[in-house]
Amino acid sequence: MSKSSAKARSAATRRFVIKPLGEGKAARFSEVEGMSLSKKSASTISGLKRRGLKGDALRTAITDTFVTKRD
């Protein structure tokens, strides 16, 4: 038998919650935790977004810019 998984529901409306957190809410969570981006990091991310990268491609490009590559 498969494991049962609980479905997420909104407490106020009792409807299913299916959309992910947005960039705005993620930024607010970061502020609460005391985390912020440096100017260099913010400019790197905005440059990658201007190139049209989204989702996994954006995350991979961000990771590649911060990882030092060895030859």
C-alpha cells in the first residue's frame, strides 16, 4: 500500500493551496530572518533574469557564478 499524503488546505477558505511562494514573500521571510543580498549578488541575479533565465536554469546559473571551478 502507498503512504497517504496530507493535502494542504488554506485555514481561512478551506481550499487547496497549490501555488508556490512568490518572490515577494520569500524576500519578506529573508528580512525576518535577517538575511539580505549583497549588491554584487543582487546585480548578478538581476543580470541573469534579464537574460531570460527562470526556474532550474536560473538556480544553476546562480550556483555556477558562486562556485570556484578548478581546472
